[in-house]
Amino acid sequence: MTVMVPSRTPAQITPGRQALDSALHQLAQAAEHLGLDEGMHAMLATPRRSLTVSVPVRREDGRMDVVQGYRVQHNITRGPAKGGIRFHPATDIHEVTALAMWMTWKCALVGIPYGGAKGGVAVDPATLTTRELERLTRRYVNEILPLIGPEKDIPAPDVGTDEQTMAWIMDTYSVNAGYSVPGVVTGKPTTLGGSLGRAGATSRGVQIVALAALGRSPEGTTVAVQGFGKVGSLAAQFLADAGCKVVAVSDATGAVYRAAGLDVAGLRAWTAESGGVRGYRHADALSHEELLELDVDVLVPAALEGVITAGNAARIRARLIVEGANGPTTPEADEILAAQGATVVPDILANAGGVIVSYLEWVQNTQAYSWSAGEVELKLRDLMESAYGEVRTLAAERGLTLRQAAHVIGVGRVAEAHRMRGLYP
């Protein structure tokens, strides 16, 4: 079987390449369980379109820097491509391809009519002024303009981007179109057609499936959150609001721990003011490694890929891992965790809340209509709980892990869509 994905770099295995290897491994397992032939497997493993662009940006001192940008549409058989845009210095074509593939299965798993895409720019947004960031965003959008559109490919925020980034993207696209096109992106400010409930949707989805997988009262349940950012901080807040005891969190600046439970709202206020959790005086400091290995009921990895590996999985004591991030657990670590009896709620299920509410935002934009925050949350909860129930049932029936079951469902639905549409010509 020939799989047309970016080649391995002999000199260095990057985090992005590791993520792509993980995604391909998970697809291969699903293909085996589904009995897919080699041709179908190859089609599902191969991105439909991959674009690499050079993005020049004028700095405030007059210098011009050039950075690399990417947009990958993995699959568009079930509908328009959908996927976030991340600004991160480690972003590469391998990472973006893996993330686009995971988005394909995620959309199919939760039953929304999208294919998977992802975009990124290899840049650290913290090194840019607001004006530089705006210029970079608009130039990147101009380079990928032929690929995106409300009926073709709809970007959204991801690591290093936010609703302001989406507003710039919407404006750039609309200026080129000659009229306002709010449906070209999701995760926008509500004043530009963004949906109520979108900002915390991924975090709310993490909470919903975590409580469903817990299978008991959340009161007294101890939680550690790795990655106290856009997803992790609100997930921690929602879990604390439900009665869980969040005892540890971490971000790029450090990690903090309090056995009696952290004041999550107070810690969020501290990070907003100081830029990180380090130095928070109402908790003890600990290392990032120690946080992952704490004796807690629930661990929520909510940062980047590849943090739970063969090197540390055996020391992880949480019995329930809920993946708020994409690809935080390597295939080798998955096997170790399963052997230890730990339950992993996979990324394509656990963090699907964001794309669900992005879909609801897109629907509202196309209909020039809006729903209340309560209506949005009800629709989100219904889709998340329904998907979790399907995955849990299939896993029990076939003796699969939740990740294997989720991929069998997601990959199976995309494969069936390919069969029904046929191959043209």
C-alpha cells in the first residue's frame, strides 16, 4: 500500500512527525477492525490537499521576516473541510496533517457534516506586536485564500489564535469577496456572528465526557490538568463547578499543587494578571513531570501532542485520562495505560465540543439566525453524550479501548461515505 504523506526526515523525528505516526497507527488499527481494503486505507491515509506557503511579515523596525504557513484538507467526502489554525513555532506540515486527519474522524464520530482540515504558521505569537500579528494573519489568509470559504473550508481558532484572529480572517476574506462573509470562520466575536457558548465549548465537552466516564458522583473526585490554557483552564473551572477537586494544574511557566483543592477561579485571575501559574502563592510548586504522575482520579492533558509516552506512562496513576488536547498520548503509551487498567477518553471524542459548537455557529451564519447560550449548550450536551454512549457500547461489545472504538466509528463512517459516493470518473 502506498500512503502519500510527508516523508520522514532521517536526521530528526519531530513532534509533528510523531503526531502523524500516531494518527497513521490509529487509522491502521481501525482499518484492520473494519476490514478495509488497501485502496480504501490508502485513500483515508492520504490528505486530499496540502498547501505550504511562505508568509512575509513586516516588523515594526522595518525588517521583513518570512515564516512558513500550511493548510491541509485531509478529507472532504462528508462535507466542507473544518479545522483550526494554530500559530506555534514548532508547527510543521507533519503536525498539521495529523491534526487534519484527527479532525476528519472527530467530525464523523459526533455526526456533523464536515471533513477534516488544519492550518498553521510556524511562529511564536508572543514575539509579535498586535500590528505585526494582524499583518501576519492577513497575509497568511491571502496565501490560502483559494482553499477556504464557507462552502469549502472553514477555519477556527487553535493554539496561539483567538476570536480576534478569526475577525481578521473574516475581514480579509470578506474584502476579497466584496461583501461580508461571516460563515468563512467560526470562533468569531459575537458582534461579527460568533455563537454564544463557542469560547468554552471544547472545555465544556471535556467536562461532559469526563463526568460520563467517571460513572459516579463527582464530589471529591481529584483532578490534575496539564495545560492551563484556553481549554484546560475552563475545563478545570467546569469540573470544579461540578464538584470535583482540582488539585494541580500546569502551563508553560510551571505547575502548582494544593492537596485540599485549588481555587480555580482565583488561579485563573492570577494567570490573567501574571501570565502563568508560576508564583501562585496559595499552592505549592511542582514539576511538569510530577503533575502527570500524581495519584489523582482524573488526568486531563490539555496542552500539545505527545506528553504521555512510553517513557512515563507506567508512572501515571490516574485511572481516567480525558484528552483535552489533540494527540497527547502516543500509541506505545496507550498500550501501557490499557495494561494498567486505565481508561483513556480519546481526543477525537473528548475535545469534540469545539467543532460541535463551531458547526452550530456555521449553521446560524448560513441561516442568518442565532440561538441562545442555553440552546447551544443543550445541543452540545446531546451530541457529546450520544457520541460517548456509542463509543462505550461498541468498546464493550468488541473488547476495544475507547480510542479504538471511536476510530472504528469515525473511520467507518468516512469509508462508507466514500463507498456511497463512488470514485469519479
